[in-house]
Amino acid sequence: MNKALAHADCIFDDSPFLIELAAREENIKTGRLTSILFLRYQKQKKEISGYIDLAHRMKTENFKKYFEKPIEILLPKPTDLSYYNWESLKAYANESPNFRVDANSEVGLLFRNKRDRKVINVDPQFVKLIRIILLLMNLQILKKEQRKKVVKKRMKAIQQELLSNPLNMNKLSFSII
């Protein structure tokens, strides 16, 4: 890669967000990874939120300013995948070179990757359900003896998570075989 990474020579050990952003930067810039970032910013009466296509923003903007001290805050813009200003109630949805936006879906806001055409559902309840289903699928692969040990530990964790943020499961059913 000819161009230096934006986080090169920057110290940001105190920010888990910047550490994660730096870890993804090279793969995003080379096209091996696409990432959608959700940000919500609140300060006094100003509140904005949005979904950002990181690959597109990294190509169109100098990210060095987000890693250097004093750090500039990465904020959603009306030109990102989605943007909502809570004060003015203005909403924007835009395609990027990597993603199409489906804001009219019955299941909520969806993004479709233009390269592999996979659909990304960003509804937190849906994401939580998928995590539970994947966990249950992984448990089915384990041997019966291993399963008993893991099930107790994992089910306790799931119960704690569901108690802290309940999931509406009226229409859902699944079982462990």
C-alpha cells in the first residue's frame, strides 16, 4: 500500500473506539473489509445520529484528524448512508459505492452490500435474535457431554442479557435438539 495509514504515528491507547478503527483501517482501505458504523452524538440540545460507510468516508476524507490530538469527533453527515437530526427532524438516506439503503422495508432500515448482495439488518432486536440462534446452532455441533457444560454457562449469560434488555419473542420459537 503506497499511502500511509491515518493512524500511523498516533497514540490513542485510551480510546477503545480508535483502537478498533485503527485495527480495521488497512483492510477497509484495501477493499478486503466493509464496515457500517452507527454513531449517535448528543451535546446540550443538539442530537444527531447516522450510519456511516467507513470505506467511503476513508476515501473521501482525511482520517488523520480523528487520530491526532486534539482529536476531532467523527460525526454522521447528511451525505452518509443515513443521517437524522433529532432537533430539526430531518432525515437523509443515501447510497454509497458499497451499500444500498432500503429505508422502506417492513422490518426497518436495511443495507445491501453492492458487492456480495448480503442484506444487513441493523435492528438491535434482530441482531440479538441472530446471536441467540447462532449460539444455539453452535451448541448443536458440540458433543453431548460438552454441550451440557456449555449450555449451562451460555444459557445463564443469555438469561442475564434478556433480563437486562428484553426481546419480544411472541412470534418466535426454537428448540435445542
